[in-house]
Amino acid sequence: MILPRTFAIAFIALSSFARAADEAAIIDGPNYSFSIRAPEGWRMTSTRQLQAAFYPQDKTFEKTPVMMYVRSADKVQLHLNTIDELNKLDLHGIQEHHPNAESKKIGSARTSAGKEIPVYSFSGGYFERVAYAEQPKTITVFVASSETADDLKSSEKAFRELIASYFFISDSVSTPKHE
């Protein structure tokens, strides 16, 4: 009787661990490594374009009205030094498709390390919340994007939860070369 009970407890613990692993990840690349976790009620996925993308668990990634993603911007590669410069670059890119787009700082959010980071609202035919966490070599960018203002507003709690899960690990990342 003890063996089946021990097996059941171990199975439950491993199932919880596996589920947590599906909802969290360590994201790395040149000059960055960080951990991130999907907000409660959201799923995490990755695509060719996005290392870490998030969508409500009752939707599919392809048919979600709102999605979130996290990306890293290399300061040297983009020829910039500050969050303000990256925000202007992001706005310029959006304005290529949405000429009336605007960016406005609307507050801040706190990472898991307690660091306050700025949050911006992009509007003008385009609905996004964007937060920027500056690191020595990169800026981590958090984006919540939607087709409507209402859907974006409904994802605000999850967006802040996503930011709160962020933990920067290192800017010294090396991967072994395969021969």
C-alpha cells in the first residue's frame, strides 16, 4: 500500500513540475539570458519570429484577440543606448504601417527583482502596451498587442503579471559550437 501511495505522490509532484516547465522558460541569445513565466490563465509558445509568446489558454495562438510577447533588443546592433531611443525606433517602425500611431508613457511596472520599468501605450489605429527593461547590453521588451482597445485593457493584469515574472540572469551567454 505504501508503494502505490508513494508513486501517486511522486506522479502528482512530477506532473506539477512538468506543467510549470510548460508555463515558464529561460530565454537566451547573444548578450542576454532571462527567465519568464506565463501569467495565470495564459499559455506560452514560441515561433520562428518570437522566442516567448503568450495567449489566453481558452484561445488558440492563431485566433487570439490579444497576445503578448517578450523580445530582447541588442543596443550595439541597433545603434542605441537608452529605452527612449528604442521607444522612438519602435514607434517609427509602427508608423510605417499605422501613420497615426503615437507612443505615450503611461506608468511603470515592477519586475521580479523589484526594478521599476517604464510602460508605454501605443495608439492611433494600433493598440499596444510596451514595457522596457534596460540591461547593460540589451533592452528586454514586453509587448501586449490587440486589435481593440477593450481587449488590450482586459489583458492589463496579465501583462503586469508577465513583467513581474521577469528575472534577468546574465549578459554573458555563450553556446557551444557544434562541429
